Amino acid sequence: MTKLVRSALIPVWLVLVVATGISWYLGVDHGSGSPVTASTVILVVAFAKVTLIGLYFMELRHAPALLRWIFLGWSGVACAAVVGIYLAS
């Protein structure tokens, strides 16, 4: 169990922390360009984080392939729908 924590969960946790920092940086208006672009990147980063949490912390990477692919499909479709609705509005 210790090997698993060292080899998989810690790097994923660090990626989540960095992704949160990126979202924060873009969200507090640091002059990063267009607000629409910043908001779109923040939404995509949020869904990437959802996917990582589902796969690594909810153990869906070890789930049956069908369940894993349903989750990944839902995550992708939901991300595309939310970003599409945001850009269309």
C-alpha cells in the first residue's frame, strides 16, 4: 500500500494542487488576457481535476472497463456541454 501511495497518489495530488493554483491565478484577474479565455481554461481545468479525482481517489482506474469508460465519457461530454453553453451565452 505504501508503494501505491508513493507512486500514484502523491504526484496526482501535486497535479491537483498546481491545477488549483492555475485556476486561482486566472480567476483573480492577473491580466492573463481575455476573460472568456481565462474562464474557458478554468472550466477545462476543473473537469480535468474531476477526472483525476474520479480515477485516482475514487479508484475508478481499477473499476471494470465499461464503468471507467462511462465515467470518462460523462466527464468529456459534461465538459464540452458546459464550455459550449458558456461560449454560446
